[in-house]
Amino acid sequence: MWRANGARWRARQPGGVAGRVKPPYPPAMADAAPSALDRIERALTRIEAAAARRAFDAERLEHKHAALRGKVEEAIAALDSLIAQEDTD
């Protein structure tokens, strides 16, 4: 009996690498869609996690900046008061 793509002849080939036959057509898109959607969802999860870490890092940096600004303002005020005392002496 004849089969498309010479399947009758391939059926008699020995097993192994040379004997493996690729399907004549790629798998249907419906078969690939769930894995593609899964990959997209995993990528979105990674992006959201990275964005949350970045937001946390930015917030932490803002707090450090505010604390440093306060210390610098205190140091400048102390220097100003020392300079003012030098001028009065």
C-alpha cells in the first residue's frame, strides 16, 4: 500500500538516527500556544518582580538621601554657628 511522503519505504528503514523520520508538517499552532503563553506569563512575573525590587531600591535610596541631607544641614548649621562665634570674638 502506498503512503504519502514515501512512508512505505521509510517503514523498512532500520532504527537509529538515520531511521528517524520527521513528521511532514510542524505541530499545529494550538499545540504550541500553551507553552508560549506559559513563557510569556513567566516573563511577566520576572518583570514584575524586577520592577518591585527597583521600586524598593528607589524608595530606600530616597530615605538614605533624606537622612544624608539632614546630617549635612546639621553640619552646615554647626559650622555657621562656629563662624558666627568667631566673628563676635
